[in-house]
Amino acid sequence: MTISQADERSRAANLVEVEDLKVYFPVRSGIIVDRHVGDVKAVDGISFEIKRGETLGLVGESGCGKTTAGRAILRLLEPTGGRIRFDGDDITHLHGDELRRLRRRMQMVFQDPYSSLNPRRNVGNIVEEPLNVHGIARGKEADGRVQELLEVVGLPRNAGNRYPHEFSGGQRQRIGLARSLALQPDLIIADEPVSALDVSIQAQMINLLEELQDEFQLTYLFIAHDLAVVRHISDRIAVMYLGKIMEVAPSARLYERPLHPYTKALLSAVPIPDPAVELERERILLKGDLPSPTNPPSGCRFHTRCPFAQKKRCPDEVPELRVLENGHTVACHYVEEIDAGRITTRTLEAAEPVAVPG
Ligand SMILES: Nc1ncnc2c1ncn2[C@@H]1O[C@H](COP(=O)(O)OP(=O)(O)OP(=O)(O)O)[C@@H](O)[C@H]1O
Ligand SMILES: [Mg+2]
């Protein structure tokens, strides 16, 4: 197989391909003269792909750029740099009619089930709206379609005549889902779809998302700040920190064997049901707050908070995402040394990183 054939084959398997995507928000100051004084580098050169039918989890702390990445892929935001391909087509700078056509194929489910639904319209109208806007169905046909959609997401038949405030948070999230499904999209970007819900309802919602994925052959980008939430639904997980991707791995592997110090720290916050494992495992607590994305740390962005950080390389060399084994990809200069125990943290607080000569 030639390189271009291999390229074509992987392209056919991928619904979304993101290459070195950057999204900067300009920071301006000055009342009389409007000056561009810097940029919030919300997404600063990320690359990943989402295969057809796959769920890719995207996790990271608040403010690391997850929503911005999702909105850029949906082209609700204009990328500052890089490339986005959807179903083989470059959509990075699409506009007008082409963009409108594309929108039918990608939908977003939002975090907040309260503010994402128009309180003045009944549920039937809310779910029907995309069908009208895109000229797909009207009148009786649209009514029938709305009925079906409400049923598919597990809402009562009469839900269409009622208003959003008459529903619970979990039910509203189902209304949002029905609206997203109306256009039979290929890709759904679910931005923290269960974060605002009660824990007991989170599992129901995740199960529903999984059922819908099978039934409608959907591809998901599932955004969350908590690794516990994405575990079961994701095939692979990408971990983001301050606008960059730090690690990508198949879901089970990421939990069993996190390699990046940041992922280890995120997982430290997730309880493990087995007491023996829980006692044994290494806990990593992060120092300090997330630095500003306007002026991110040099070198590895995580080095200012990393308990394994070394004086050499970490502060001045940006680590590339490197493919290790079994689809495990990590951006850390010292991942091999840390994994082999040649670089360790001595205490929980890890005030000073300790290097054990290897
Ligand atoms: N429209 C905007 N203008 C300026 N800055 C923005 C804008 N949208 C986002 N940002 C900034 O970009 C960074 C990333 O924001 P984003 O919402 O993508 O993070 P997130 O990972 O989704 O966080 P959360 O978990 O809190 O939802 C933040 O510092 C945020 O303040
Ligand atoms: Mg967000």
C-alpha cells in the first residue's frame, strides 16, 4: 500500500480530523485607540481524529479550551490556525450556504439544560424548529417527526404541548437531545451533557446517549472535566491542559495506565472501588491554579504544576505528542523515565521534584 492509499484509508475511517487547530481570542485595550494587546490562546495547536461511530472523550480542567475546541469544530467559531476536516472535506473556513449545509450534519448538546431551551416556546416547537429552518418538514409531517423524536429520547407523548419549565433537568436534557437528533446528524458534540444533572440521572442520560449512538450510527465528541464521567461512554480519551492535548489513549488503557503526570493527577481525584488498589496507588496533587491562557508557561505548559518537572527541557522545550504503544500518545519529555520509576515524587505534596539518577 502506498502512503497516499494509507492516507485515504485512514481518512475514510475518520469522520473528523483536527490538525494543529488554534483558536485565539484577541484581548483589546484602550478607549480612544483600540489596541490589540494580546490573545487568549484558548486552543493552541491541537490534533486528533474521531473515527466514524466512535466516542472520543475530551477532558481537562475548567478553562483549558474544551468548549472552544468543540465550537470550532462545529464552526461556530472561526479557527485562528490549523485545519479541520469533516467527512474528508476541509471545513476550516467554510461560509454561507456551504456552512449551513454542514450544520445539519453536526449538532451540539449543551451543559446547561435550563438556559439552552427557549422558555417561551413549547417543547414541540423547540424540537420542530430545526426541521423548519432547514426546510426538511412542515405541518403534519413535522408533527409526526417530533412525536417520534420525543419517544426516542424517552419523553412522554404529550411532552410536545408543555413548556421547558415543566420538566426536570434530566428531562430538559432529553428535549435538547431530541432537538439535536431532528436533523439526523452524523456528529454530536456533547459539551458536559450530564454535569448539571443529579448523579442518579447522569447514568440514565449516558445510557440513553449510548443507545442513540447504536440506533442512529452517531459519532460523539463527549466533553467533560471529570474523568469518571467519560470513562464508560468513551472509546478513546484525549486529555487537555491549557489549550494543548497532553495524552490520548483508549479509554480502558488510560485508566489502567495513565502516563502523563497531568492525567495521573486528574485520576487521583477519581475514587477506585477496589480498596487494595486504592491504598496502593500513587496520589498526585496539583500545585497552584491553572495559569492564564493569555500568557501560558514556556516549554511544557504543565511544568509549573508538574510534580515530576525537571530543570532540563521542561521549562523551555515544548513536548511533541509522541505515539508510544497500543495507540497511547503522550506529550511529555520524561514519560519513559517516570513510567519506569526513574523520576518520582517523594511526597504527596511534592514540594520539590526529585530526580533519581537512572
Ligand atoms: N468568546 C471568548 N472571548 C474571550 N475569551 C474566551 C471566549 N471564550 C472562551 N474564552 C477563554 O478561553 C479559555 C477556554 O475557555 P473554554 O470555555 O473553551 O474552556 P472549557 O475547557 O470549556 O472550560 P469549562 O470546563 O469551564 O467549560 C478560557 O480562558 C476562557 O476564558
Ligand atoms: Mg466548557
